[in-house]
Amino acid sequence: NAGVTQTPKFQVLKTGQSMTLQCAQDMNHEYMSWYRQDPGMGLRLIHYSVGAGITDQGEVPNGYNVSRSTTEDFPLRLLSAAPSQTSVYFCASSYSSLGEYKDEQYFGPGTRLTVT
Amino acid sequence: LAKTTQPISMDSYEGQEVNITCSHNNIATNDYITWYQQFPSQGPRFIIQGYKTKVTNEVASLFIPADRKSSTLSLPRVSLSDTAVYYCLVGDPSGTYKYIFGTGTRLKVLA
């Protein structure tokens, strides 16, 4: 298994540009999520999904859109990039999103985004 | 939203046992407590998870008191390679599936 993969690894955008960060997992996980991590800070939840066709907002959803058309993929779209969105973006997945027991999350390697 | 509180940083020496405590006063009745480790430039990595009492695996132990309002991650005999940020994580008490990371504890292991 490749686990959780993210592309690109690095990206530089100009203010106002849009782009999509890709995230894929090959573990048949139901739950997927996106976090951002600013330098020296903790992770903040942007959006998450408990299954194909179901998404919901996290702590900091403004400026980002997500969709979940398949179990494997969970892309994150930046609508109009701003310097405040300069961060490292991590995608994560876990097997069980329903019920009382919540499995550990597996994190991807991250995408380093700089907005100038 | 669920909130956890941890010490911001800790220093320790090689070979010592390190205990990091996390406070989670509003944990939901059916929620688990999970700890992650993060090295610079990497995504977090699962360490251990528990519901109550004590859980032990090959790298750590997790102690959870009866009221479950806190938990303590115990790392036995740390080495320099254990220098990292440690996060405890609980779900949102509303029952949705939001996993909110706290600020984490930056552990520095000294030679």
C-alpha cells in the first residue's frame, strides 16, 4: 500500500490564483480530512469527510472547498489564494468514522504552499 | 469544539522517563483519547490510543483516570530520537467527527 499520498510536495502561488491540492489513499478508508499547519503551530482542521459524497467543515474552512466523489480521493481547492494561506497542508485518513471506536489517522507527507 | 490543554514544552535527558499530561475536561462519554508524535517536516504519527485505565504498547503507556478528564502519555527511557512534538486528540463532544488538535507539547531530549 502507498498509504496517503499528496501532490504536489511544494507549490508557489500568486495572490488570487486558484489551485487544487490532491490527496489519495489506497487503504479503503472512510474518513478523510485536511489540516493546515502554520510555522511553529499546531494543526488546524479545514474540512473532513466521513464517506464518499459527505463532507463537513472543520475549524478553518473559509477560502477552501472540498468534494469526495470517490472513497480514494479528497481534493482541497483554494478558491482565491491569499498570503494568509501560506502553510503546510496535511491530508489524513482513517478506517472507521462511524461508531464509538475511531481508528488512528494516517497522515500524508504534506504540501508546502507559499502564496506571494 | 473539543479542546485539549498540554504543557507547551518539556526538556528531558536521555534514559529518563517522560510523562506528558493532557487535559480534556469536555470529552464525550464514548470518545477515545489518541496521542500522536510529529517530527519536523513530517505528518503526525500515531503513538497510542485508549479509553480508560491503562494501555501499553511497544513505545509508550497511556494512563487515563476514572473521570477521563485528563490523560498522561508515558515514554520510558527516552532517547534523542524522541525529540518531537506530541499531541493528544479527542473528538468533538457534539458527536460529529471533528478531530481538533491542541497546541501540542514540544519535547526536547538532551544528551
